[in-house]
Amino acid sequence: MIKITFPDGSVREYAKGITPLQIAESISSRLAQDILAASVNDAEWDATRPINEDASIKLFKWSDTEGKHAFWHSSAHLLAEALQEMYPGIQFGIGPAIENGFYYDVDPGTAVIKESDLPAIEKKMAELAARKAELVRQDITKEDALKMFGDRGETYKCELISELQDGTITTYTLGSFTDLCRGPHIPSTAPIKAIKLLSVAGAYWRGDEKRKQLTRIYGITFPKKKELDEHLALLEEAKKRDHRKLGRELELFMFSQTVGQGLPLWLPRGAALRDRLEQFLRKIQKRYDYQQVITPHIGNKQLYVTSGHYAKYGKDSFQPIRTPEEGEEYLLKPMNCPHHCEIYKAFPRSYKDLPLRFAEFGTVYRYEQSGELHGLTRVRSFTQDDAHLFVRPDQLKDEFLKVMDIISIIFKALKFDNFEAQISLRDPNNTEKYIGSDENWEKAEAAIVEACQEKGLNAKVEYGEAAFYGPKLDFMVKDAIGRRWQLGTIQVDYNLPERFELEYTGSDNQKHRPIMIHRAPFGSMERFVAVLIEHTGGKFPLWLTPDQVVVLPISERFNDYAREVAAELAANDIRAIVDDRNEKIGRKIRDNELKRIPYLLIVGEKEQENREVSVRKQGEGDLGVKKITTFAADLVQEVEQMVNNSVI
RNA sequence: GCCGCAAUAGCUCAGUUGGUAGAGCACUGCAUUCGUAAUGCAAAGGUCGCGGGUUCGACUCCCGCUUUCGGCUCCA
């Protein structure tokens, strides 16, 4: 007998060799039906795999992440089985479960799998799933595995096997398809009832662009058709919040083929919104003793040779601008830091001057790969809400904490609650690719980790993700369909102060090297606005939105009064427009609701007589009548409250 | 940059084995002067992304390019 401990701490005895599924049956047959996978002593475990020693177990259902994971992983095998039947000779790479669904990377040889082929593959999968075949686990020696996959000509699998430790290799067989796999899997394909293959894409083998590009097929499956339908409906809803679509509809920004790829043009409404975001940050930065600077959009090539960026990125950037002068070359600036370093250098600096904080909304130009461009989130010209802080080593942590405060103020003000924080540190096994002394790196990394702890920030630590010049803390926010984008960033830099030979005179009257912190709470104005659009669905906070109020005259007879109202609101710094089209009031309401204007003021005979407006709030309907002056005062107060609550 | 999809009026999209294009909305004009999510009528609007080829004839088939979209790689 063996002792099985359950998550609630209770212990029961079972015969040796019992499976999690049998344990579930011993509790209730209903539970047994729902079990997809398990963990045994925190190791992932098939529901049908025997347990031979005392263990603590967890049982996973569809409602558990681990359950979904096994379900989708098995679905990937089902996809592979279908592909194997439909495309003889197809080779398989890897096929894992992902956050929402699964994919399989395959090499179909000379065949091409297109999006239009997906329905047929789905059909085949459904057919195979209906056989309710079991997924059978088997231990296999390295030698046998190499022979088995080698005989089938599976070069990708053989490459994977050759890197595995003998004795740890397992395969799973589903119908006619046997795959190298660690598991765990669901007991059989029986619960896979709803299947949708979403897209095909290219993906380099092992993520290496120098190796062959395989065909990646993305899909998702569910135990119930209803859940699939709901998932697809959710994706449809998300598409409506796509910033590229809303950017056009709300007249915020555009692109022009003639201007060039990835070069956004901000329309009046978008520019106004962006400007308000900038003013908002300027105000905060002023409180934190930042000083605004302004630097040109180009810089002498030598500047970037000094910074080291030319050597690293020169070839893949916009190429130098030549002048009539022989040998003279300028680069569009890909970042603002070198310019700010020169400002630092312009005067002798004392330890009493530090920290120095130079801020600039600096537009930079980077030649991003064409395939990587994406709406406003990945562009070739963008404006960083940049600042460079020059600090003494003893000020590093404190200054880091202050930057975190600024980011926190902004995220709170714009209700970005679901951000993820990531600390990027050196790859401990490959320290030579980083610049700077071990001692400095260790200090800086420790400072970031401690700062996060002090702030109670739950940050994920990623090794090997640091920039070559220093560790960093990034804030990531998801877009409408779950893609992660880096917004705020704080980076410690020992490299540039070194390269630019920045100095300050210490209290000991000796020269010392300052540490530099790069930081951008928004990240870039472009990306931030993009994510903001997707988060709000275009319903921006009242203080930020382009048009706060639209006045809707009932008929043309009241156009003059409507304009008077708008003028009075404008006198109170309220952004109001008039919809004086010759349309019925119902039509005007509909159109302006769709434009997401927060307040609609309807004016007709009654309102004109009493100097009133009939107030309607976006999405909430009629709020009744108010005096113009009252409405204006209320709105001004609403905006002030928003700003005061967030900027303290 | 790579793999795959795509590109038709300002926008969203039809266009059925190749016979030189159509709708709704928007825009414009006229009528209407209206009370809380779409008033009616009319007119106008397209080098079917660009370039080449096949063909008597190409929006449609083929090739190249540009751009977009889904991914991959990259992201100072």
C-alpha cells in the first residue's frame, strides 16, 4: 500500500500502482470523468500513469490551467496524427500547448499547407478524435528512440533526442502517431469535442533564423462546442478594440504609403490626445525635479561610434545622411541618450549636483524589420518619453524607487491594472557578452531586485534578457487579443558613462563616474496610445479624450444657441464641438455615441429659453436638464478630481 | 528579413469556368426643422495596389514589386 496525500492535507491509502484516474474514481465517478491530468509530488503526471510510492497528488480538470494545458497538448498530437495521414512524409518539429490553445511546427516537404487547407484538417481531427483513442505513454532508451525516429526520417525529432539524457525519454502514441514527448496527456481524445485551427505561420526551427523555417499551425480545442463559440466571439469582440481600426474611426492617426512604412501620421485629434499625455507626464516630472531638454533629430556619426551603437546596429539602421562636406555623416537618432550625455559633459559636475535628470520627448528613428511593423505598437519613427538620470552609486536605489513611483502614478491614472513586471538580468553562464565590471552588475541587479521587493512589486526575473550595458525592469501590458507589449522601462547603464567619460567631482575632490538610468514610463507615445486605445475601446478618460462634449441642436433653428453653449464651455477650458448637421436628433445621438464623446448636450426651445442644456452621458443615456454654468462647473470639477487623484 | 493570407469607391464588402465593375454607409445637392441610438429623394464617386506576361479580350490566369494582416526572427 502507498499513502496518497491530497491538497487539503487528507491522506488515504491505495494499492501500489494506482493511477490518479483510479483515485478520482474512488472519490466520485463524476470527478473521474472530469480528470484530465494530475501532478504527483509536484511533477506533471498522466491521469493514467501508475503511482508506485507515497506521494502528494493534485487532480486537474478543465477548469485548471494544468488541465487545459494537457488537453491542448494532446490536441497538438491529434493535429499531428491528422497531418500524418493527410501529408505522407511530413516531418514534425515541436507541438506544445500555449496560453490559448496549441500549435505544431511541421515540415511538409514539398507540400504547402495553407489557411484554406485548415477546414479539411479540422475535419480529419474531429474524425480521429471521435475514435476516442487513448494516449499511451512508453519509456524508451535513447538508442531505441534514435533508431525509431531515424527509421522514419524524423531528423528534427532525432536532433531533440540526441540532446536528451538516456533514461528520461518517453513517447506517447495516439492511434497511428507516436511522438517524442514528456507529457502529460489526457487519457484519451474522447473529451475533444470542438476543434478550430486558427492560422498557419512560418516559424524557424528552434527559433533560429539561420535554420529552416517550418510551418506552424495554431489551433484551439474545447470539451464543448459552446465554449469554442464563446472563445471565437471573444476574439471577434477584441478585434473591435483593435487600435488600428479605432485609430481610423476616431481620427487619431494614419499611415501613408507615400510617406513610408511604419511612419505614423498623427491626426489633429490624436495629436491633441498625445499632447495631453505629455503634459500630464511633464507635470509629474516637474515634481520629481526633472529638467526638460531639447536635442536635434540627427547627430554626427561619431556620436554613435562613441556610444558603441554604430558598431552594434549601424548596418541595420537608417543609413547615414551625407552632407556636401567630404566624409561628413549624420545619423537619424535611434535614441536620445548620447545627446543627453553630451549635455551632462558640457559642465563640470559636482557630487552635489547629482542626481541630474534630463527629460525629453525625443523622437527616434529605427529601421525595424518590415515584417515586424504593427500599427502604432511597432513603428520606425516614435517618440520616447525619455529621461536620463545621472546618479552617484549611493543614489542608485533611491532614484530607481522614485522612477517606479512615477510609473505607478501613470499606470494607476490610466487604469492599467493588469501589467506584468519583468526584471531582466544577465545570463549567468555567459557574462562576457555584457559590458562593465561584475561588481557593478551585481550591485545594479541587487538594487533592482531590492527596489521591487520594497515596493511589493511582483516581478518575474528573466536571466539573459538584460541589455548588454545593464539590467532593467520592464512593465508589460497586453493588447486586446493578449499580445504582450513592453511599455514602461527602467534601465541601469554603466556603459555610456564609461564611453563618454562622464565624471563628477566627489566630496573627496576626486573624479568619479556617475551611473546612468534610462527610463520611459510610457515607453513610447505611439505604443502607449495604441495599448490605451485597446484597453479603453476608445472610451478615453474625460481629462484625456479629444472631444469632451458635443452640443446637439434639435433643429437648425437652435444652431446659434448650440454655438453659444460651446463657446461658454470653451471659456471654461472644456473641449466642446457642435453637431449642426441637418439631421434628426436620434441620428445625431447615435453618431456621437459611436464617436465615444463622453457628454452629449441636447438643446432645443426649452433649453434656449432657460439657458440650459439637456445632458446625456455616453453609454448611460439621459441625465436630465442643467444650467449651462452648472454643467460647465460640474465637468471642470470632474476633470480636476481625476487629475488630482492621480497626480499627487 | 522569412513563411502564409490578402489588396475592388473615403469606409465595410459583393463580383459566380476570362467578355472592361456593384451594394450599404460616408461625402454633395434638394426636400424636411424634427426631443434622446440610423428622415426621404437625387446626383456624384473606381487606371479593380503598381509593373510586366499569356490571350481576340484580364478585376479574374502567370511572374515580379509595393503595402497590409497572422506568425517567426529581431527590438539600442
